[in-house]
Amino acid sequence: MRKETTRWRLLGAAGALALGFGMSTSHAASLVQSNSAPKFTDSPIQVAEVNGGVGANAGADAGADASAGDGGVSAGADAGADADSSAGADAGGDADANAGGDASGGASGDAGGDASADTGDGGASADGGTTASGDADAGATADDSGVSASATSSASASTSGAGAASASSSAGSQAGSTGGATLLGAQAISNGVATGTNATTDTNANVDVSGAGLTGGSESSAGGSLTGNGSIGAASAASAGLSAEQDVSTVNSTGSAAVSIDGDGTGNASTGTGAGFDDGNIAAEASADADAELEGDGSASVGSATGVGVNTEGPAGQQEVDATADAISNLNGDGTANVTTDTSASFVDPAATSSHVDATLQGPGSLDAHSDSSANLDVSGDNITVGAESNANADVVGDGSANASTDASGSVLKNGQPIGAAETSANGTLDGQGSIDLNSGVTVAKSKTLKAVGAEAGSTAKVIGNGATGTSADVDVGLSQGNQSANADAHADGSATGLNPSAAANADGSAAVSDDSATANANATAEGSADVPTEALSPAVNVLLNTNTNTSASVE
């Protein structure tokens, strides 16, 4: 009964993670179709210019079982691998008296898969215990396009005396590039269960995809050991998908891990994912990590997901880049847990933004962290506008704590010098159970005639529970033309400490010049609050606010 109980605990935890992060047990072809993480963004991305197609697929599976006891000894192992690649190219030409044409193309693809499974030395014996292990590796590369996908997984389980052990791993990858479009996918899964004396298990899953300026990867692991009789199960999963076609590109990575213990022992589960893009002008990055350490009976599960999207396709004159990250950790028993998320997005010079969250837990409970960042550029109308925004959220259930921060900045230039700038930030801390919610955003615009400029910045911070919040916002704009000039700047900051603190800061300014006039305007507001505790020993409430504005306009 111990073995079945552990199996169901493990499958329940791992299944919940898989569904929550859009995981699938199918191979990579389905991965590239999902884009749950980012919004689409903008920036022209050229994939290989080939009048043909190239594709590669690889898959591997490995499994092993062993048991030893009074009823006898048995051991078995199986392994399989498959790989295929395809490449095609077209060439043709036509000519008449006044025109000629020719076309050529070339493509190549490689795929490889490996799998191994064993039951150790002898696999199982009535006296010497049981051992089972399985390893799987799969890699696919579309050579001419410089894109690749790989996946690896491993699992092992054992006991030192009578008992049973099983381990299995699978890995699959796909890479293809045709007609200017790239599709990549990779997935790896591993499982291990052991029941008996001094049972141990270890699982790992890793994937990577890269191409068209995008990268994505995921690493997950889970395992543990028991002292004495009992059962332990662990599972790890990782997946990544990449899609690039014309001016729209996305990459997503997910990971999950779980461990369950029935007996006296320790276990661990961890996952980390990443996604990124950088072409020298547009950049975005996302990372998410989660881990849990289990002590004694119980279960732990973790999950992470990251995504980056870039869109320069349209509408015409509009570009956007986005990054998002999520991490969760659930602990059902004694132990500790941690989550961290980070995102950033930027256009060189005009705009940048970032978000960060970290949280910790002691004992039973759960953690949830989220970060997202986006930046955009719009030159489609009469104005040139840049914007940036970030959000950060943390939820703590149980005895834990959390920290979070967001920031955003942007500027517009004239002759290489800033004529409008905005920046803002928010931060929050939580001590105990509760949540943090932060937002920071800026917008800066200039007219194409360079006679008007405006900027706005704002941040909000809210904590449910005991903690602290802080916000700030600044804008600075200025124009000059001939004998006329207009300038405006504004600053606001607000903070609060205590029970359920919240704070907000906003600033905006504008300046304009014409042949015979100059105008300037600035505004700043700050807010802060915290609940007055009813308990005599509850934290004190502190609220600090500050604003200032300056404007000037002159005509000679």
C-alpha cells in the first residue's frame, strides 16, 4: 500500500503542475503551437533565406523495473530511440527575350536519439536490494538555419533490501525551418518510485531551444532518500518551444517537479526556466526558479514558466517586446520552499523596464510569484511615442515572506539629446502570510515637428498583510527654438508601513513652443495609507508623502 499511495500522491502533484503550466506528454510538435507566456512584440527577425525546407526529429524512451522479496526476484529493462531528418530545396529559372531568372536553395538536417535502461548489477536480489535506472537523450538540428533543439532526462530508483524500484525517462525534440519560418520544440520527462528498505530515487529533465535570436531552456529535478522502511516517488518534466515567422517571434519554457515521501526521510524538488531575445536593438529576458525541501512524510511540488515575444510586424510603425515569468511552490509537510521571478524588456535608448519577485516559506503552505515587463515604440502617427511597463505579484500562504520591485524608464531625443524623460519605481515587502501587487509604467512622446513633448510616470504598490510599500515618479521635459524655451519637471514619492500598506506616485509634464509662444505644465501626486491595527502590539503605521513641480516658459 505504501507504493500505491506514493504513486498517487506523486501523479496528483505532477499532474496539477503539468496542467497549470500547459504541459503535454506529446512530443515537441505540439509545444511550438502554445504561447501562454508572452504577448506578441515587434522587431524584424530574418530566419534562413532558403527556397526549401529542413527538418529533424529525435525521440528516446527508457524504462527499468526491479523487485526483490520473499516472493522471488525479478528485473526488466527496455530502451528505444528513433531519429529522422529531412531536407529539400528547389531551383528553377525562366527566361524570355527581355528577362531572366534563377533560384537556388540548400538545406540539411540532423537528428539523433539515444536511450538506455538497466536494472543495475544483477538488477534485483533477495539480499542485495533493488536498482532501476533509465536515461534518454534526443537532439535535433536544422544546420543551414542555425536552429537547434535538445532534450535529456534520467531517472533512478533503488532500495538496500527487499522491495521494488522502477524508473523511466523519455525525451523528444524537433527542429524545422522552411520558407522563412522556424519551429522548434523539446520535451523531457522522468519518473522514479522505490518501496522498501532505505529507498532512494532521483529524476532529472533538461531542454534547450535556440534560433532566430531567441533562446529558451528548462531544468527540473526531484528525488530523495529514506531511512528504514517506506516509499518515495519523484517526477521531473521540462519543455520549451520556439516559433519565428517574418516579424513575429516567441519562445516559451516550462518546468515542473514533484516528490512524495511515506516514511522517515528527506526529499527535494526544483525547477528553473529561462527565455530571451537580443538583436542589439531590442532585448528581453525572463527567468523563473522554484524549489522545495521536504522533511519527513508529505509531498512537495514546484513549477516555473517563462516566455518572451517580439513583434515588429504591425500595425505599421509599431513595435513591442514582452517578457513574463511565473513560479510556484507547494509544500505539504515540514520543510522550506522558495520562488524567484525576474523579467526585463528594452529598446536601446528609448525605453527599459524590469520586475523582480522573491518569496520564502517555512513549513506547510504555498508560494506564487509573477513578473512581467513590456516596452513599445510607436511612430505611426504625428508623434513618436515610447512606453514601458512592469508588474510584480507575490502570494504567500503559510509562514513566509516576500519582496518585490518594479521600475520603468523612457526618453525621447532631439539631436541625440533628451528632450523628454520619465522614470518610476515601486517596491513592497511582506512579513508573514499575504500578498504584494506592484505596477510601474511610463509614456514619453514628442511631435515629429519637435515643437511639443510630454511625459508621464506612475507606480502603485499594495500589500495585504504586514509589510511596507514605496513608490516614486519623476518626469523632465524641455524644448527650445530660437528665442523661445519651455521646461517642466515633476517629482512624487509615497511610502507606507504597517498593516495592509499601499502607496502611489504619479508625475506628468509637457512643454511646447511655437513661433510666438511657449508653454509648460507639470503635475505631481502622492498617496499612502495603512490600516490602524486594533491589537495593542501590532506594527505602528507610518506614511510619508512628497511632491514637487517646476515649470518655466520664456519668449523673447
